[in-house]
Amino acid sequence: MKYSVIGTGAVGGFYGAKLANAGFDVEFLLHSDYQFVKENGLKVLSCDGDFCLKNPKVFSSTTEMSKSDVVLVGLKSVNQELLYKILPPLLKENTLVILIQNGIGLEEDLQQKFPGLNIAAGLAFICSQKILPGIIEHLFYGSINLGNFSCKDKALFDSVLNDFLKAGVQAQEVEYYQARWKKAVWNMPFNGMTVVMNTTTDKLLNNPYTEKLIYDQMKEVIDAAQTLGVKGLDYSFADKMIEMTKAMIPYSPSMKLDYDFKRPMETYYLYTRPVAEALKAGFEMKKLAMLEAQLRFLG
Amino acid sequence: MKYSVIGTGAVGGFYGAKLANAGFDVEFLLHSDYQFVKENGLKVLSCDGDFCLKNPKVFSSTTEMSKSDVVLVGLKSVNQELLYKILPPLLKENTLVILIQNGIGLEEDLQQKFPGLNIAAGLAFICSQKILPGIIEHLFYGSINLGNFSCKDKALFDSVLNDFLKAGVQAQEVEYYQARWKKAVWNMPFNGMTVVMNTTTDKLLNNPYTEKLIYDQMKEVIDAAQTLGVKGLDYSFADKMIEMTKAMIPYSPSMKLDYDFKRPMETYYLYTRPVAEALKAGFEMKKLAMLEAQLRFLG
């Protein structure tokens, strides 16, 4: 099995490094950190134990990389046009592309560009950040859920799950569409609200007004998902997400970090697209559409 | 006719000074500026021509003031409990209290405290600010609409309108409840949004996303008003308000100034109360309730 990682950052870099560290054949695409990692290796400072890939297979262009059985995509979803451009050299018959990205509609859009491609959703549950070139800090969690979007090769899909498990990464199969929307239940309220209110998850939940608002926004996402036919998702999941977040340390979601570091925000796949999909199905996400507009105002 | 002004600030001070400057008998209640205005007078730097009251009748307590025919209340609505406390010494049989304040529910609450009182709503259309102790800058507009809430003495109500006209202030009678909600159509979107997005009216309308959001929020206020039985108010009023605001210079509404200067915001009468009244009547103001929660988070 040949793996490649496009987007060797806090998330793609972590999962790729776990596989490589367990002995799997992994090629990494890097951009700004290419030279540094080539010379110094890729380090993971992990709550589960630090490790270092001394000589990872690193590349600065996909044209120099091998055709892969599995491509892990860890790019921010603001770069999908770039992904479509650099993906082809990695593809052979049956290649499985796993989008470890945030949002709704990513798999559908990729499929439209590459009709025959095997695609899966990778839902990362991890708190990690790239703290320096070639150094990823892994703070907590670290599992990954895989949802089969269009992978016709079930054996290939299952072997990826197995490889993750062998590499010490908790991995399981989930229903792709439900999993995407379940993640949106947390992502849509907290990403945008921490940006617009310039705060962290804990402070939003410590104020009774914004706690109720976050809860109402979660219910709105659940209503949208139900309208779109997602089964097995009801308001009790919002209660669960609120409780889970209360148990977490004060946290800045990825969009807040993007905003703070003046990187583009993933507004399209996190807000515009799910709001539009729900509207098409007849449900207006009023509060999340408002949050989208506020985010668009900020850039 | 004896007038008194409670809250001699940018708004109450302006209208009171216009009356006094025209020769009407006006007593002013001042707090922090009392000594300064007693010694130096009250100055209005007005786009319609500057003027100065050299020896205004100023007081630091209503207990020293005369009983009045008309009380103009220019206090911020965050001080209603104080108003209820200091109002009685000014009242005689038939006194008309005009609340030149922002929000929904002000007259109802005052009436509950003073069941027999004559009350009117004063809707100020003015851009003015207190720039220094005893100095009010009047930038543009300057009319006032009066809505009769519970004034049984029609002659008294009309004579106030006449006195304003004599003092060079455009004044007309309006239907109280419709007028309050019409003002909310502008106030609710722009006050909160300029605070939460830390911006001015023009920038919100220059961005297509927030322009649409402001428009949708205006329609939500109109829907709420219609649910509450307000007649003669439809979406065309939102178009009108958007156009009017586009024609204005970049503007920071009063709540934005309050927030910037770390004064308490009028969140209750501008948001909490109208949202609650609409909900009681069966209409949920989703976007404005969200804005309320965001304002409550900010303080």
C-alpha cells in the first residue's frame, strides 16, 4: 500500500506521520516547509508520546510523487481548486482519496471533477497545531472516522481502517453524510461565533445568552440535517456537544486560528454550502446564515 | 407652560435648549455637568446656527425644580428605575411626560408605575452629540415626532407640538405604536450590528453579505410589527431605510458610541423587550434574538 499526503499540516501531517512511523510507505507533499523537513525531518510532539520521522519521503510537487493507493488530503478547503490541479499525478485505477477536511459538499464537488474516483470523507477528531516548520504539536484526541462516499473497492477502504489501527490511530467507519452533518453541529456554531465575538469556546458557554444561542444554532443544524434526510440525529446530540465542550479546555477552533493569523477562512464549505443545501431542501438556517454574513464581513 | 428636561444630553439637551432659546420656560436637570453649565451656560453648535443659553435654569435634583406641565425625558433607557424615582416632584395634575428615548415598551412600563399619568412617545430624528460639558454639537436632522400614548388632555399635547414649531423644531403627531416600531426597523439592525462588527453604517451597507443581512433583519422587525397589529408598515419601508442610510455620512449609532465609551448599552428596550413582545404574539425574531445574545455577550 502506498500512501500520500497532500497538505502536511497539523492534521494531514499528523495522520500521515502516524502511518509512516508505523512502517507504512507514505509520501508527503510540502510547500513552505519542504526544505526544512527534507533536512531536519518531521517531528510530532504528541500527548501519546513524541516521535520523529528522520527521513520522511518529502516532495514539493505531486509530479515527482508516486501513484498512490490512498491519498490523504489535509489541505484547507479554501484550496480546492489547487487540489483539483495537483491531484492527477497521484491517481491510478482504484486510488482512494480521503478528504480530511471540514465542511459540507467537499466530496460531491471532487466527484464532479473526477467522476470515476473513489472518494471517502475523513473526519478528524483531534486537537493539533503546527507550531514551527516541521513540528506538529498534538494536544489531545486523535481519532479519525472514515465515511465511504464512493469507494467501490471495499477491501481497500477496510485496509485503510486497519492500517490506521495498526498505526495506533483509533479509526472506524461511519455513514458519510450523517457524519459530515454531525460534525457541522459543533463546527458551525463554534467556529463562526469564536471569530465574530473574538473569544474562545469556554467563554461562549459561560455566558447564559450565548450558551443558549450556541444551543439554538446547534438545533438549527440538526433541523437542516433532518430536512436533508439525515437519520439518527436529534436534539440530544446538541446536549451532548454542549456538555463535551464544557469539559474541554478553553479552545480556539481552526477558523478562529485562521482569522487570528490572517489566513483565509473556510467560510464557503463550513457555512455558505450547508446553508444553501438546506435552503434548496426547504429549510432556512436563519441564525447560521446570519453568522455566515458576519464572517463574510470580516473577510 | 412650564417645561422641564430630565437628562440634559445630546438629545434632551438639544430639544430643551431650542425651546428655552425661543423664550419658553424650561428647567434643566443636570448631573455631572451641573456646576459647569450653571457657571458657563449651555451651548449648542448647530448646523442650523449656533446659540447659547447664558443663564439656563439648571438644577441638580428634581426636588428643587417646579412642578411642570411638560417633562421631556432624555435619559438613556438603562436608567428607567432612576427616572421612576426622580419624576414625582415634577408632577402635578395633568403633567405630560414625553419619553424621548429609544426602544419598545417604555411607555407601558412607565404607565404601570404611574397609572394616571399622561404619557407620550417622543421620536427624535437627530444626529447630535455632547462633545464637552455644556456643549452639544448638532450635526444634522433635528425633527421630533410625538405619539400620544395616554395623554387625555389633547389641548396640552397639541400645544407642545406648537411650541416645538415656534422654537424652529419640525414636529408632528404620529401614531405612537407604529412610530415606535418604524424606528425599531432602523434601530435594531444598525445599533447592534455596528457594535458586534465594530464598524459604521456605511461599511455594513458596502458589503453585499451584511447589506442583505441588515435588510433581512429590517424585514424581521416589520414581520414582528405586523404580527403585533401595526398597520401601514410593509417591506417597502425597509427599502426606504436602506436608501436613506446609504445617503447618510458614515455613522455610529448611539449604542455603538455607548459601547465605545464603555457606557451601558440599551439592550433591554432595544432588543430584549421587542423580541419578547413579538414572541408573546407568536413571532420569533430569530436574527434579532441572535444579535441580542451577541450584545449580551459583549456586556
